[in-house]
Amino acid sequence: MGDKAGEKGHAPAGRPDGRNRRAAETRRKIIAAAKDMIAETSTAPTVVAVAKRADVSVRSVFQHFGDVESLFVTVVDSIRNELVKPAPTPVDRPFAARIAGLVDNLAQVFDKIVPLRVAAGQFAHNPAMIERSRAAKQEVQDAVLKLFAAEFDQLKPENREELADAIGAALSLDAWIVLRRQDGLSYERATAVWRLTLSALLEHAFPAGAND
């Protein structure tokens, strides 16, 4: 009796593990399908389309994510976590080299997530998406302030904030989308435009910096 009880005691323990593995695999397939479809179309796919692509039921998608907005936010986080960011430009490099390094790094990252940003347009009022958008903009501003800290320290606080805002607007993901999608510029041409724009902004504020 003791052995049988032990066997019965172990059996249920294996079932939840199996269900958890299947649930995790289903979730992975749903996220992967949504990511692929966004990359291909630059639009947020419907739950039905994702279910078909992932070869799961529509009910499974709703069980894991509740609605398409929750799925999209999860996809955004997944892509951001997987994104390999270029190494930051050393702060001790010459002024022009720092400008080129920052632009190249931003362009590499932004070009990979253009489809995601375009698709996110329909969720512009989603609180989670607003939070992530603000965080992304803050990352860019932090990178600028860190890379050009020596120059920014020369400015008054109000001028510092104004310049940071100007750079943030000029080098935003939305600005990159305009260059690449609306204006149809090549990656190389768009990058050159950004280098010129950032150079003009910084050299106007720090004319001495261009000579280092």
C-alpha cells in the first residue's frame, strides 16, 4: 500500500511540469510568430493571424495574453531584450569621432526596430507603450549627456536642457523613420544627414569642441 501511495503521490507532480512546458512552448511560438509578422509587414497582426502563424488556437493566444495589445507589449519587450546594442563610443575620443560614433550606434539600433515602431502606431495611447517610448527617449538623452558631458557642463542648466531636447528631437526614432520610410533615404544617406544635423547642433553650442 505504501509503494502504491508513493506512486500515486509522484504521478500528479509530473503533470503540472508537463503542462508548464507545453504552456511555455505555446507562449514562445505565439511571440515568435508575432515578431516575424511585425518584421515582415510593419503592422500589428490580429490574434487570428498570429494563432494561424504559430499553429495554435485563437483561444490559446487569449489565454496567454488576454488581448492583442498585451501581446504587442510583450513582443516589444522581447525584441528590446534580444537587441544587441553596439558598444558605446568612448568619451575620450575627439569631438567629431564622438558625433560619428553616437550616430552610427543609434542608426544601427533604430534601423532594426523601424517595423516595430511603425506597427506600434495603433497603440500610441496604450500606457505601457507610452512608458516604453519615454524610457527609450531617455536612454538616447542619457547617452548624449554622457558622451558630451565635458561640453554640456559648460552650459547653463536651461541651455543644457534646451540643447538636449533639440538633439532628442533630431535624433529620435520617429525622425529616423521619416528619413528611411517617408523620404526613402538609404541607410548611408540617412546616417550622413544625422551626422550633419548633430554636428550643427553641437558645434553651434560648443564651437571650441570642433577643434579638439
